[in-house]
Amino acid sequence: MTTSDKHLLIKLAAATLAGVVLWRLSKPVRDTLISVQNGLESTGEFIGEQLHEASQFIHGRGDVEFTQAGFVLDERYVASNGKIDEWWRKTMSDAHPDNAALFRTITDRNGHLLAKYHHLIEKLVDATTI
């Protein structure tokens, strides 16, 4: 091994060590940036919700409400393990006060569709079908 090869290896080792040290020293900065990003996301969501509600108030529109209890159990919101999407479940429950009771009937405590109601996927769920 020549002297220039040794110098090259020393430079490579020093650069690698410097990179590792800089990476370790930058961890608090990265953590702070991640924290700031998460804060901005939640603030943005809050502002978006407030603007949406203000727009609904100004334009005289409220939430959609069904005149009768019931909904179509959309397969897009039922996971392969039978778990019903929480957001969709809340949306349907808010659309009519009796829909929450329908969900309680067709799901277990963890929000999974009971096996005896799997036939209702893509069909109407109401008092007559369950």
C-alpha cells in the first residue's frame, strides 16, 4: 500500500467520522423540525375546519342529515379484517341519530363487522335488514 493510498484511506475515514458526528449532532434539530411540522399540520387542520364551519354558517348550509335511519355499508370503508372506518362510521352516525345504534348492532366493541352481517356489505343497513 502506497503512502497516497494511506492518505486516501485516512481522509475517507475522517470524512465518514465527520458525517456520523454531524448526523448525531443534528438530531435535536431534526426532532425540532419534525415537531414544528406536526404542529403546523394540526394547526392547518384546525384552521381548515373553522373555515369550513364559517362557510357553512355564511351560506346557510349545515351538516347533511338523513330523514330515515339507514345507510349502504360501503365496501370501501370496511377493511379486509372487517374493521369499519371510524371517520365514515362517525359521518353516517351523525347523518341520523339512529344510525349509531345500527352500527352498534352490526359491529363488535372494536368496530369490526360481525360475521353474521358480512352479507350486508354494499347493501342497505336499516331496521328491516338487520
